[in-house]
Amino acid sequence: MAELFAAQGATVVVADVNEAAAQETLSRLGPDHAGLARACDISRSDAVTQLFDAIESRYGRLDVLVNNAGVGQVPGDGFDKCQERVAARASQLAAGETPTVFSDMVVDLTDAGWQRVVDINLNGTFFCSRAAVRLMIKAGVRGSIVNIASVSALTGEGPLSYCASKAAMLGLTKCLARDLGPRGIRVNAICPGPTRTPMMASIPDEWARSLERAIPLGHMALPEEIAKAALFLATDEASQFTGQTLSVSGGMTMI
């Protein structure tokens, strides 16, 4: 996303929980790029405030926010045990047995496992959106916010805390769109399907193959395919889009 936006002439601010990763991304945008790289834990409101203060100090305005930070599995989310039980249940079914094992993901989902995902995926999106809107209003910008959700928000497939947090992002998107429409600030969401990212690389191979088999176009998305949708929503080409969800999933979900 950073590379594509920069190639189209945007000045890009890269935020990452790992400052070295943010700097590495910024370095790929070219030696003359006037962008900024900052470490930021978006689950912390004070850290987000500091980030956007730095943006205002450097540029005086913000035109586009892409809420792309997110986390899938975390310790204590119950998903590892759920996968084991799903595999055991599949074995029973394959053997013609009446299954006695159930997924029961919610049983093992701890408070900490739930909270960590919600803090990043939902609270982080809210903190960044609020800070961006405050800056857009102050600078008189008719801007665009793009929230990266997931097809899991539509299908309910995946870790419970992940699905719930991504579904909540869609509700946040719609409410913000209604609230900010009169100011000319547009807010939209993208629900990527399975995409070849480090997060996808962390799931079991068999599950990844089953996801790919469920995609009508027959292959996972590449990151640049999601980036192109984000770029579209950020530009005036999408001037009549607000409160919308684009399912960039190869047909895995059809809205």
C-alpha cells in the first residue's frame, strides 16, 4: 500500500509497532520521498495522539488514512485448541463415526486473548480514525478513511476475537460515514479474502489449501491487489463511495 500510494504521488506516513519495519518500508519508497516513518502501538490512545501530532507538525494536514494494522491469532485466543478439535472431528467423520468432538473455540478464549485482538483491530482503528478526523476538520480537508477488515467479518470463519473485531470495524465504518458525510469525509471498508501476507503464512497448510479451494477465482490475493482497492477508495474516483464494504476476495464472498 505504501509503495502504491507513493507511486501515485502521495506523501506517505508509515506507522508500525516496529520502528525498524516502518523505516524499512519508507526506504523502499525512494531516496527522495518526503515521507515519515514512526513506531506506534495503535492499541494505545496516547501513542496514536503522539503520531498524529507529529503528522500535523510535519505536514499541517492529512488527506487519507488507511487503517491496515491488525492481528489474527494471539496467545490465549483458544484457536489452537479449536483447530486440534476440528481435526479430530474431521477424522471421526471420515471414519464414518458419529462425531463426539466439537470445536468449542469460545470455551478456551481467555480474557487476555480476547482483549488483545480487540485492542488492536477495533480500538486501534477507532483511535486512529478519531485522530485523523480531528486533523482533517482542523485543516478543512474533505478526506478519506479506508478500514481494512476481513471476509471473516462476513463469514464468521476464523478466530472468534478476530471475526468479532473485524465485524465491529464494519459497524464503525458505517457510523463514521453517516456522521462525517456532511463534512465531505468519506469512510469505507475493504474485506480482503485470503491474501499472501505473513499473517496468512502462520496458519496450517491444510487450512490454507482449504481456503484457496473455496475461492471461485482459484487463488489467493496478492497484497498489491488489496492495495489497488484501497487506492481507489482514497481517490476522487470513488467520490460517491462512503459507508461501503468492498469484498476483495476472488468471489469468496459476494455482497
